[in-house]
Amino acid sequence: SFENVKKFYEKILSNDLSNYDVVIKVKRIHINTDKNYVKLLQSIKKKYKVDEYLSPFEIVENSDKIICMPFTSPALIAKKMNKNAVFFDPTKQLIYLDKFHSFTHEIPLLDEQSLQKWIIGNE
């Protein structure tokens, strides 16, 4: 839902990311894209790079840390490239799945507190 996506970005971007060049890869915007989502991305673009055209492979290859929505393919790409990646669940509704490797592919599934520690601890 839009609310979960909004939470995902807001909770990540509320961290101190001043030591990072943040790039947000989004799906291509089209006529049917939720207008609230478009507005959210426009507000994020004021401070961070938001790109809908870069390849996820290119972004992952040029990144030190990758934060992904749960069970999305950029985390799997990162794992294959031996990059530091996590899934972030801002809703805390999926955290129990962390122990099921068939879902996570052994990529950590973090809640907000764990994500903050991961960001700080892996600089």
C-alpha cells in the first residue's frame, strides 16, 4: 500500500545519512501511478537522487549498502555481487519471516531499530 511505501522511505530517510550519497531506485512512473506516490517522490527528490531509469544492477554495483523493500530483487542482486544488503520492514508485520530463508535468501530482514544500528555499524 502507499502508506507502507511512505513509511519505508520516511523511516530510512529520518536516519543520519550525511556520510552517504543516497540513490533511490523507483519503478518507472506512468499515467496509472498513484498520485500520492508521485508527490512523495517529488518531495524526496528535493534532497536525494531519485532515479527510475538506472538499472538496479548498476545501482547495486556502485553501492556500499543497499536497503530494499522485503523480498525484492535488488537485494538478491546485491547478495550475488557480495554487497551489503538488507530488507527493511517498517511495518514490523514481516519480521517473523526473517528465520525463513526461503523468503529472505539469508538476507537480514530488519525493523527500524535494527536498521538504525546497521546504518551506523557498517559505515
